[in-house]
Amino acid sequence: MINADAAVGTHPTIDLGCGTWCTFNYDSLISSAIAIVATLAVAFWIRSKLREGEPSKVQAVFEWGYDQLRSLIKTNVSDDALFIIPMALTIFLYILIANWIEVLPLAFFPILHGANADLNQTLAMGLIVFFVVQWYSIRVLGLNGFLRRFTKPFELPLPARIVFIPLNILEELVKPATLALRLFGNIFAGAVMIGLIAAFGALQLPVVGSLPATVLGSLLLAVWKAFDVIFIGFIQAFIFMLLTVIYFGAAREGIGHQHQLGGSHD
């Protein structure tokens, strides 16, 4: 059964008849599927442009971004954590393309929207980052070192550090939520603005200043899309990638303290 709810903040859903777990936002699924296919297509296209010798413009831009990300990881995480590069680049490229879907004219593609304007998607990505970061922390620190992370600040005596354990656990648990809500909130707010500007252009007003309302609304919509979808969409993809790298760096907290205690790590 398909339920097309037009209320603000909702998505048209399809219910397979077995409750909440079988109810899907089909506009988000379609938008996400298109973003996935486009991400793979762009990735393979970039791969086809990589050549030895004199690089093409595409290769030069890619290598510059790759070097910047590698330096960021070496500075904030570790020299041996370069496995983060493919994950971070994939996240960045996918979020960017998923955001830029919003640039397509709604009149021709009414079912599509910025795929990250659905909290389900952004939360899923946040949880993936969260679990991979926890795996990395255990791999680097060992189980004892991983648990010791939640007793920071390490400069304090142990009885005082115990007080901070609930706060440290809460800080770690809210990380996927903050990742998800930051991305969702910005993309959703931009989509709401696009809807409001499009509605303004549809008003039956004779003129606004010296321009018809429809013309002014179209101009405002074009300007806003150029700013919000292209620029803000890029910034949000970069911030998500940057925070992912920072969280990997935080996963190593306590490694120096562990050395002082004579602990070992991989």
C-alpha cells in the first residue's frame, strides 16, 4: 500500500504490510539508488582518467585531493591509518552526489530529492562510521585500552576519572547522532527553502517591483540552488568526511598513556 503524505517533513511511503520495519520512504530509496549508481559511474570515470606520465586535469585534481586527505589522516590519526582514505573519499563523493540531486528541476523529476534530506539515510551513514571507528579503536588499543579510553582525562587519579566514565560513554554514543543530524538538518532546511521559493513563484501576483512574480521566483530559485545545493552541499560532504577522520583520531586516545603503563597494542 502506498501512502503519499504531503505534510512538511514527511516522505511518501510504501507499506509492505508488516509494520514499521517494512515501511519505506520510496522517494528516498529511488534518490539513494540513483546517487549510488552515479557515485560508481563517477568513480570508474575518474579511474579511467588516471594515467602514468603527464596527468590530465581530472587526474591532477584527484591527486591533489588525495594528497590533502592523506596529509590530514597522517596528521590527525596515524601514518599507518591510510586505509581510511578509500572510506573517506567514498563517503565524500556519495554525499556530494546525493546532495546535488536536488539541482534537478522538480517539475521534471518530482520523485527525486536530496537523498540526505532523509534522516534514515544520514543516520545509517553515521552508524557505519561509528562502528568502524570502534573496531579501529579496539584494533589499535586492544580491549583493555579501548575500555580505558572512557576513563579520560588520564591526568587525573583513577578515583576521579571514574566520575567521567558516564560522560565519556555518552560523548561516544552521540557521535553518530551528531553526524546524522548535522547533515540531515542542513540538507532538509535547504530543500524547505527551495519549496518555499518555488511556491512564491507560483503565486498569482501581477508584479513584484518591475518583474512578474513567476520570473522573480524563478530567479530566486536559481540563485538559491546555486548557493545551497552546489556550495552548501559540497561543504556538508566535506564536513562529514572531516569529522570521520577526526573520529578515527579520537579512537586512538590513551595510546600514549597505555605506553606509560607498559601496555601493548597492534
